[in-house]
Amino acid sequence: MRRLLIITFFLAAGSRFAWVASSAIQEEEPFPRISMHHYLKYMLYQRSDEPEKALTELILAYQTNPMAYELLEEIVEVALDLRQIEIARVYSQIARQIKPRDASSLYLEAQVLQAMGRTKEALRALLEARALKPQDPNILLGLISLYASLDDRRNALQYLDSYLNVSPPNADLLKIKGYYEMESNNPESMHSYRRAFEEDPDDAETVDGMINAYKKFGKLDELWGYLNRALSEDPQNSPLRLKLCAVQEDEESKRSCLMEVLEQEPDNIQAMGLLLDMLEKTEAWDEALAVLHEHPGIARREAVFALKESFYLLHLDNLRAAVGVLEERQKLFPDNHDIAYFLALGYEDLGEYAKAKNTLAELYKKKPDWQEMAYAYALICGELEDYACMESVLNDLYYRMPDDPVFSNALGFTWAEMGKNLDEAHRLVAKAVQADPKNPSYQDSMAWVLFKMGRTKEALEILERTAQDSHEPEIMLHLSQLQSKGGKDREAWLSYFSAKFEMNKSRKKSVRLLSHIAVLEPMLDKKFKPRPAEIFTRQIATAQDGFAGQFRCEFAANNKQALRVKMALSLPKDSGQIKVLYWPPGMMTPLNSEDVAANLPQSREFLAEFESALQEFFARHSWLNKEKHSRLRWKIMNDYSVRAKGPHLRLEFMDFYRELSLNSAQGTKGGLVPRTIKLDGRLIRATCEALDYVKE
């Protein structure tokens, strides 16, 4: 209300004094004492950062001395800074009435018009002002600004040149000039950036622009010499030294340059950050970790380096050490939320869910608006079956983001687990399904809500359809429970084994799902438990020029016990179909060559080709780890393809289900999930067997 009264007073004052100013005798008079008093108060308020009071005193200074035209200019400038555009407009009009054909009043009018978004009118006023006063720096700057806002670089460059010809060099304007010239493929950009650098050698944007300009026009060697000379004149200029490293074209030279900076300045955080970024790009995790350990002073000074160190340890498969680093650094940076968050995730990966929950609970109290963290907290609560906690957090998330399908699905599923608000749970999950109908988790939630509502038949139809594409443990557990309720006892066992198999594949074990598996097995009818030789599941695929089916295999080496799916491929005569048969993973025993020969006598040729393909695959990719004869480690990867020596076999490997540890002396352990196979059109039966890694 007070601001409104001030604005109203200013507008009235402006109209009241306009006629006085326009009719005043144009002769100099001494500055009235009262006007000087208000102007001094204006300056005091400016210094004490009270801009509105300052503007009030400035206008009062003008009211008591309407002959002081320079006060009008200052009023317009201050009002525009405060976004008091209407006040600025009134006093710019007064200036125009006093000096209708003066460049300064046209300039004031243009400033106001530009603030009002009337760019073309502002441009006309400035061009008219320049015609009256062509060398005025303020008018030239105004034209530069307007043409830049209109993306008219040609005219902006023209007035930049005009300004720089009549004013002292300005680093910012030279930098803008260099940028425009570079965008126009004008080699003069190199000269403009050099002039800007000479004015302000510490400006990072100027140095970056200069490097880009010289690089664009193939003059990096020339820039290298120039920067070296500049550095010799200012050896303490660390930012320039780092930019000099950036000029290096090959990665090894950049790395050496940054290492040299760190040797000379062991506490140079920026050099450390740039060097680590380079090592991360090449996935040189060991080297990055060594750099951090060589400079403990920097590593312990900034929280970001704690996160980096834990990140490197994770990539080196040392989760426990990564968590240890975060625990130690949390004591140094107790208020750093990122460290606390990633520490909680580390506890979760270690299966220490209570620690994860406690850490996230403390973090949630401090930062309830952090959605990613809050959702992780909700999931941890659910993992520990603390559904009251999960419900509370998800309720808050859903309230903040009611259109996010992740939150609506999670809250709906939680209510279903708790057996409450089932109609509302159905509505929330339906929203998620509508947003992403193909999401198996949303379909699983919908089935679970329907099951809790007593609509078992509908729920079973949804899960049977969903399980065709997704074998997530929770989906298969729910399917098993629903099949058991629906009288499909044999199918319930198969779904149970599938859930157990998928859980065994995962490195991260869910305590909640493991407890559900333990509870579910006694509920299933033992009479229908499948024997080892029974078919586990079946997939059908159309064959045209040969076999084209999907299958799974597991592998182990050196007689080590491992889970294994036995598989058979067959092509019935004239059927045009492939049957892919799986045996129950809960009944697996290691296969050997005698078993293969006795049970599948026609498979020998195919099996030999298959072994050859896998051996070739492992040998071909050993270079990934830069270690030919030592331990190899594989991460989750996708879309690997190999060929056997013959023309008829092609295997595509996708989705490594766990880390593979390969040793050239001991063989393989772990597993692969091949998804597609193409063979020639012969009748073939085949079974995957344990494969040894070819010795190099």
C-alpha cells in the first residue's frame, strides 16, 4: 500500500511540475539549498541500499529545483533500475518537453520504450538521437543492446566498432564483438578476443572464447605461444595456466599439463577437478583414485571429492570401501546432504536397510522437498515393511506432484499392501497405467489392487499377460500367489521358481521379497511341485529361413556349483514353429558331455559351434579391461554380438544378469542371457553346457 501511495504521489508530482519546467526561463540559477538537502538524502539512501527512499528524495530534489535537467536523467535511470517504468515514463516526457530536439531526451525516451518492450519505437528514438550526437557513448551502447536483442549482429557489430573507436577499450564489449565475429566466420574474432584478454586476463569466458576462436581458424600454435608469453609475465596466474592446459590438443598432453600444475600448486582445487574429469571420461578409475590419494589435503577440503572417491571405488567393485569413505567424510561435512544421500544408497546396496532408513529419515527432516531422496526413503520404508512410514512420505510426494505416475502408482500399491483405501488406490494406479500402459510395475500394481478388492480373475489375467514380457521377482511372486488362489497349482509353482531364479540372479537382494518367497512356498500345493525333467515354460516363435527363437542359458566353470537352466530347441516337421523348452531352475544340476550325448545325441555339432562362439566372444573382448592375462570384470552391458567360424550361427548377447568374473587360468563363472539365435534349417536339438574360457 505504501508503494502504491509513493507511485501515485510521483505521478501527480510529475504532471504538476511539467508545465513549470517547460515554461522556465533557460538560465542558470544557484542550486537551491532545499534541493541540495534532498539530493544528499538521496545519496545516503543509495549507500544504505534503500532504493525506494532514495528515489523519493531524488524526485523531491527535482521538485525543489525544476531547472536541474540532470536530475531528470537520474530519476529515469533510478526508476528503471527499480522497474518503476511508469515513473520513468512520466519524467522522460518532462525531459522531452524541456528539450524536444535534444539527443539526451531522446535517449531517455528510448530507454523507457525498451523497458516497456516497444523495441522498434526505442530503436527509432535512438537512431534519431545518434543523428544529433553521433559519438555519444551511451547512445552507441543503447544501439548495440537493441540490435543484439533483435539478433541483428551486423548492425550490432557496426555500433560496437563505433563505440570502441570513441571510448576506452572495454573487455566485455570486445568479448561480445569477438563472439559475433566468430559466429560470422570472421578471423578478426581472434584479434578482438586478444584485446579483451589484454584488458582482463582473469576473465574465464574471454579465455574460453579466445581458445575457441583460434581453434576454429586453425591458429592454436600461435595462441599457444601468445599465452606462454603472457604466463611468463604473470607466473602466478593460475586460471591462465589451466587455460593453457586446455589448449593442448591431445589428451595425454592435457593430463601432463594438469599434473604439472598440481605439482606446482598442490592445493589447486580447479586443477584437481579438471584432471579428475579427464580421467573419468576415459574410465581410468584406478588413476583417478590414485590422484585423490596423492592430494589428501584437497580431497578432504571439498565434499565433492568424497563423492568422487566413493564413485571410483564403486567402479572398482569395492562397495564396502566406497561406503567407508562416505561415512568418514560425513563426519567432516555433517551438513552435506549429497554425502548423506549417497551414503544411504550405499547402505541399501550392502543390504543394511536399517542404517539406510535412519540416514534418510534424518535427511528427510532437513529436506522434505527433495523428491528423489524422499522417494528413496519411501522405498526403504517399504523394504522394511514399515508401510506407515512409506504411506506418510508418499502421501506428501503425491500431494506435491499429483500428476507424477511414479508417485501415484507407489501410493496406490502401498494402500493395497496395507489393505486400505482400495477404491482410491485403484484410481491412483489407473492414472499411472493410463500414463504408461506398458510399464510392468504399474500393471503389477493394478493386478495387486484388484486382487485385494476380491477381483482375482481380472488380476490374474493382467499378471499373466504382464509376465510374458517381464519376469521381475515381485511380478512372478504375485502371479504365483494369484495362480494358487485361482486353482492353477502347477503354474503357481513354475511362477514361484521363476521369482526365486530372478532373485538369485540379482546381486542386490531384497529382504522383503526374500521373506515373501519364504512365506509363499509352504502355501503352494506340494502335489504339483514339478520334477527336474518337467518343462518349466515355453516360448513360440515363427521360423522362416531357419530357427529364430529365444532362449536362456547359465554357465559355470571347474565343477563349481551354479544355477543353470537346461534348454532344448526343436523344429517339428512342417510346423513352421520353434519350441523353446525351459526346465525348472529350482532343480538344476550340472550337465556334462555324457549327459548331452545320452539325452540329445543330435546336438554335438551345434554344441561345438556354440562353445566356439562363446570362446571367441570372451577372447575378443578381453581388451576392454586392458588386461590380457589377469582377472577380467564385466558390468551390465547390452547388445553384444558374436559369430562362430561357420556361416550359419549368430548369437546376440544382451543383458548380462550379474557381474562376470573371468580368469584366463581358471575359466568362467557367472552367467549370460543370450536372447536370440539363428541357425540353418536342419533339425537340431541343443543344450547349453558349462564352458571353459580359452587360455591365452
